[in-house]
Amino acid sequence: MGRAKEMMIEHEQNLGAAARYLVSKGYLQQCPYHEQIYGGGYDGLGGDGDFYRFAMADRNRGENGPVPWAAELEAREYTNLLKEAYEEHAADECGWCAKHRDE
Ligand SMILES: [Zn+2]
């Protein structure tokens, strides 16, 4: 497996971990029935800057903190991942629930 492919897989894994972290912090929601994550958006994550302060503090706790996967990342990579995860789940509700309701 090439290095580029490896990095892509690692990125996907980190993105999933970032989304779960945001769920645990209440910035994203996860549907209890379908496991789908939603509630993100493009309005920026924690606009007042508080979010990133807490997120950085969690990262600095390293392997024993809530984001052990981020311990090896550059600060910039970490915040970009969180932002990407938040934007990736830019929906107001679980897509499956919405679909069921509309049927
Ligand atoms: Zn659902």
C-alpha cells in the first residue's frame, strides 16, 4: 500500500474520531437509532474561540486524554480535522429519520 493511500485512510480514521469527539462534547448529535451524526454546519465551530481552547487542552492531555489520536498531530492539522468533521455532518437531523418520516 502506498504512502498516499495510507495517509488517506489515516485521515478518514481521524475524521471519524474527530466526529465522535464532537458528539461527546455536544457539538454534533448522533442519532440513537441509526448512528448517523448530524448537527454540524459551516458557521464555524465554537465561534467565540472557547471550543478550540478546550479542544487544545484535551489534545495536550495526550494518550490519556479524550483525543489520544490527536496527540501526534500538529495543532493546525487537529483543528482542521475538527472543522472538517463538523462541516462533513452539516445536517439538521438524521437523514434516515427524515426519510422514514417523509415516507
Ligand atoms: Zn435516525
